[in-house]
Amino acid sequence: MEKQKKTETPGVRFPPPLIVLVTLLVGLGVDTIFKTGFSDQAWWLQFLGIALVVLGLCLNLWCAVLYRKAKTNILPNTADSNLIEVGPFAWSRNPIYLGMLLVFTGICFIINAPLALLFLPLSWLALRFYVIAREEAYLERRFGDEYRSYQSRVRRWI
């Protein structure tokens, strides 16, 4: 039984960054077709966008460092060897996906693509119900009470 637990995976076949990238590109395509844009007065949104992209990338880099330190795999289609409960994982069970969504939002602001933001909920829904649901079920099977305790202390997003 223990050997099976160690080799089992969440079963996520499509990489989450690809899911977010595809929805972003579709949104940008729609925005390009309809040639929308924020108000001419919204130059400050570019600065906000840059801040969101930097924040999202820094969050993901921090998480990658923690995965490396914990000697566990960051890829959602592989088995986990350890739970990470420190750093951003102390306040969000999914800080990497949060970082990806921050980058998505920031890019939309930077390139003045408000219609693309309408595709942000699609990314969120795909992450939540395709990726996170599988990961949470797997982590509960893999780590049992340790993961359930973590779930009770830390919110899914923020």
C-alpha cells in the first residue's frame, strides 16, 4: 500500500501554465479582433500591470525555491514527497496558481486588453476544477490527516 501511495500522482495531464497561457492568448485574440482598450486616461494601469507581473513571477520563483528545498517535485503530474507549509504556502494552498493569475491580469493591463480579462475566470475555473480538485484529492490520499490539518488552517487562494 505504501509503495502505491508514493507512485500515485494527481493525474493532471495538461500543465497549468499551458492552461493559463491558452486562455490568455484566446482572450488577447478576442481583444485584438474587437480592438478594445482601457480609457486613454488609464496609463497608470500599465504600471499596475508591471507590478502584478513582477509580483506573480516573484511569488512563483519563491515557490520554486521552496519546492527545491523540500526536495519535492513542482510538476503536478508527479508524486509529491513532502508537503510545503512555509512561505506563501502558509497563507495560500495554491500560491503558484495565484501567481499565474496575477501575471495574466498584469499582462492584460500592460498591453491594454480589457476584453482579455474576461477570460481570467476561465483560467481560474480550469485551475480550480481540473487541476486543484485533482491535486487536493491526491494530497488527501497521499498525506491523510497531515493534509486535512493543513487544509483546515490555510485557505485555498488567500
